[in-house]
Amino acid sequence: MNNRLQKLREKFAEKEIDAVFITQSENRRYLSGFDGTAGFLLITEKKAVLATDFRYIEQASREAPDFEILRIASNIADWFPGLVGDSGVKRPGFEAADVTFNFHRQLSDALKKKKVAARLVPVNSLVESLRAVKEAEEIDLIMKAVAITDTAFECIEGAIKAGMTEKQVAWELEKALRENGSQALPFEIIVASGPQAALPHARPSDRVINDGEPVMIDMGAKIGGYASDLTRTIYVGVPDDTFKKVYNTVLDAQTEAMSIIGAGMTGQQADNAAREIIDKAGYGEAFGHSLGHGVGLAAHELPRLGPGSEETLAEGMVFTVEPGIYLPGWGGVRIEDTVVMEQGKVRGLSQARKAKYD
Ligand code: ZN
Ligand code: ZN
């Protein structure tokens, strides 16, 4: 944990802040170890304070030994100015993507009222950029979540038959995830059949799956706070030529991207590795989303692998590689693996079957 605080403090100068006020829940957990659902952190050059209410005091002292625990009331004006003023902080950063307009106003009004001469400075991706690079223990947890997901998918794949509804399939998958040790669902499972599969984020419905349709399944597990993310597209019945062509193109794009992506590339370059293959096959317009995203405490986090992403892919990053082709009226295919950047290259973690069609 200390190491994470150290790395955070090293970023203060560049952001022109002398402290940071953390409100975002995964960031709070990442920096402090405390996984309760309410609380704030104030981290200065010298101090690290975890402010939470009476429900969590005991848990906080146990989970966040590097932090001074401050018991707070629900009214921010009662404790925030004192916390900032006593720390001698002049330019505390706040998480601009997390703090609402109303909450920001409460914070700044409270400082003004108590005549604390500190100016709140918006910061972006401060902790998120640290979280993007995983430590060995984090990668271990993600690998466990990936293994649970693979097992759950394999348990259910063979049982998906014409006549079942998408919701029934989603429920079977959810049970299998739980039974195999997933502590929660990092996101709602997607089961999209037939034309529904043309929508990248379709919700499972009461639609009955027919023979001769693709079924796209996107699911993940969570363990020790860490997520995995997996998509497989199967075919109910005997695959036709369209499905084979689309499926093989997506798989080629994914395989190629996974072999080309390396440390030092930008998110855009990584995305391009897959996009070129889909373009060449004539489906360029049908791949309307980014190639991938980081996975960790959140199922979607930094880095972003997509058009316009200047983020540099680095050793220890865990992210997805998930090209897709979506054809309105027909359906779609997406294949997604969770991978880790290791020794400069991508190592695929997901093992669920995804063989090419002849
Ligand atoms: Zn996914
Ligand atoms: Zn994903």
C-alpha cells in the first residue's frame, strides 16, 4: 500500500497540487485497502487520512493500517474545512470525473465559510493511471477471475439450445459464475441472439433462441475486488457461410492484434492492428467500438485501446482485446479475451474455446 501512496505523491508536482481528496470508490479501495462503501481519503505529502462514518470505523482501522482514521458526520461542512485547514494544505486536488457540481459547491462553500485558504484543483485520471499498471498480486486475482469465467462458460456452452430464452441462458451463466466462486458480477451478463447480437450491448430478453442463429455472450467474474471480462459468440445449429466468414474474420483480427500489440504502443496503434484486418475483409463500418479497455478493480478502466487513444501500453497492464463485427438485421460476432502485458508482449489469460471454422 505504501508504495501506491508513494507513487501518488510523486505526481503531485506535475498536477500542481499539495494533496488529493479521493472520493471515487475503487480509488479509495486501491489506495487505502478499505473496501467499505462510504468514505473519503485526504492524502498530503506527509499524511494519509481515511474519513468515514461510525458504521465503518472498525473495518477501516483493520483494512487501512497506513491511514489515520477520522470519524465523520454526514454534513461535510462539519469536518472538511478542519481536515484541510489542519493539514496546512493550499491546493488540494479533487477527482473532477467523480465529484458532482453540487458536491463541489458544498466543499468550496465549507472552506470559504470557515475561512480556510485552500483552493480546490480539479485532477483527472490521477489514481486511474496508477491502477492501470498491475502489481503481481493484482494479476493473480484477475487470473482467478478469468479462470472462473472460463469454467462457467464451458459448463453452460453445451447446454445452450434452441427454445431457451436469452434470460434463461444468462441465469444459467450467472449461477455457474457464482458456483465457481465469483463473489459478485462485475457487470450484467449479455446474452444476445440472432439480430439482437447486432447490438454490442444488448440486454438479455425473453426472446427465444432459434436454430441457425449466433448467440453473443459477454460475462465476467469478480474475486478479491478484481474483475475479468470474456466474450464468446457461438452458433446454435450448423453454422452457415456468413457466420463462418464473420467469425473467422473477428478471430483473425483478435489473434493478429494479440501477436502485434506490444509495450510502448499507443492505444490507437493497438486498435489499428485489429481494425486493419476487419477493414480488409470489407467489414470496417461494422466494427463500431474500441478494441479494448483496462480491467481491474473496475471492469472498465484505463488504458483505452481505441481510435484517438494516446495512452502508452506498458508492462503490467491488464486489458481486453475484443474486436467485433455487427450486421444490422443479421446479428454479430465479438470475441473478447482478458490479457496482460508481460515482457513487452501480450499474454492471453482467457482460455475459453474459440476455434476457427473450416
Ligand atoms: Zn466484455
Ligand atoms: Zn470488455
